[in-house]
Amino acid sequence: MAGSSGGNSGGKKKARIEIIPLIDVVFFLLATFVLFTLSLNKSNGVAGINLPQSETGAARDPSGTVTISVTEAGTIAWNKDFISLAEFIERLKAYKLSDPSGRILINGDEGAMFNSALYVFDEARKSGFEKIFIETKVRATGK
């Protein structure tokens, strides 16, 4: 038995599972999923507004639109900034001067008083805006 050193000859290695590349792939997929879901919600209104449901709602193009939010408490926000009624009128006039064909999107809470939304609508019309929309969420069919 010359040349036989005994033990493990033939150079076979034991198979190993490398987990580090798997962790990299999982984190990449998680980051991609999070960024994708964050990009789905493009509302310019304040957070926490519970939009009313509508069967005839349609997707909107947020470019060139100012979102005016009316909360359940009756406060008004211009895009994401809470403002007073006097500041609301000033911003409407300034927006009309800067973009005469601009669009207004009223983003009202489901529990907001109708008078508050009507006030926003009337003031936008008085300022000369003709493209005024009300944002809703589409009601699921069968409800």
C-alpha cells in the first residue's frame, strides 16, 4: 500500500450553502418593494384624510394641480401646509396670477362639513378658476 496516505484522498469538498448572497437579494427585493409602494400614493394633500368613496372616480394627473385639503375639523391645507382662511385667499390669487389655467383639487375628509368644502369651491371660482375637481377613492364593485 505504497502512496496511500489514508484518510480523505481525492480532494472532495463538503458542499456549503452561502447565505450572504441570498441576504443581499432579499434586501434588494425589499427595498424595491418599499420604494414602489411609496410611489403609488401621489396625493399632494395632508396625510390622514379619509376620502369619500365614488363609483365614477377616475385617476388624476397631479401635475399642474394644487391640492386643497379640508379636514374633519374644518381646517384648510394648501398642498401639505395648514393655512388660515385669509392666507387661503391670498394663495388662490397668487396661484391664479402664476398659472391662469391651473387646476384645483379639493381633497376633503369624508367626515368634513360640506360648508367647508363649498367655501373652498366658491372661493376658487371667485378667483377665476374653472378647473376644480373633488378627489375621491373608487368604491369596490359589489358594495
